Amino acid sequence: MTLARMSQIKLLLEDAGWSIMLNNKDLYKVFDDQIIWPIRSADGKNLTIVFQLVEDFGNRTESLADLFFFKIDRHEEEFVFRKIKSDQWQEALNQFNKKIASIVANLD
């Protein structure tokens, strides 16, 4: 299910005019308990999406099942992974979409 939620985020970004600056094989590559997506808008603005993995006992992890939240680098708000069909997950996606739009508007 983690891949399905990450695919939803990817589609949301692409629908909003963003490109992920990675090839497909690196989209899910874990390094230091994180997956990093550098993204670029059609007008050349750059942001970074950070997916954070958290293992139950605080150990290092590379398992996508341990994906806990994602956020826009250098911004406080975290968007927690929930069950894919839950209202909470849909709300997280909506809030993320609004947040990224507001950040872009302020990058000018």
C-alpha cells in the first residue's frame, strides 16, 4: 500500500505541473531513513519532498512499510501516511496540495 500512496503523491505533483527530478528506479531509494524527491515546476521553481521512514524501535530501516510521513523540505507541516481509503489520507493529500501551492505562490 505504501507504493500506492506514493504513486498518488506523484500523480498529484504531476497534475499540478511538477516534475520529479529522478529516474523511476530511484523514486523509492532509501538513504538515511529517508526518500528524497527533488521536484521542479514548469516555471523552474525547485522544492524537495522528504519521505521519512520510522522503525518501531528506533533502528535504521529501509523498509517502505516503515514510511511514516512526508513533508516539503524546510517547512514544518508533516503529512502522515494513513490507510489509503481513509478520510484522513484524503485530507492529508488535500492539505499537501494546498501547502505546495501556497509555497510556490510565495517563491516569486
